[in-house]
Amino acid sequence: MIVLTFCYKREIPFDETYYFNSHLPLLSRKTVLEKGASKYEVKKVLSTADGSSAPNSFIFNL
């Protein structure tokens, strides 16, 4: 199994509205399955276990 992970750094501006409304719809479920992937996930990082500032704002897994 291969997992492709993109980590979006917190210090780099991230347009959440654009990403979810324009960018992610381009990656339809059909396209993911046609290329052999089983799923994709987008995770918003809210905090770390020790309460410190997280280095990433979002993590995308394919």
C-alpha cells in the first residue's frame, strides 16, 4: 500500500474556503477509484497532545 500525505504548514496562508469549495471537488470519488486509490481524507489540525502549537494546519492523505 502507498499513502501520499500532504502537510500544509501553519505559517503559510491557507484559503480553507477555496480548498474545500474549488480544489477538493476536482478530486472526485470516481477519479480516486479510477487511479486505484481506496479513499482520501482531509484532517484539520486543531492542537497537539501537549497543547503546544501544531506545525501543520491541515493534513491530506490519499
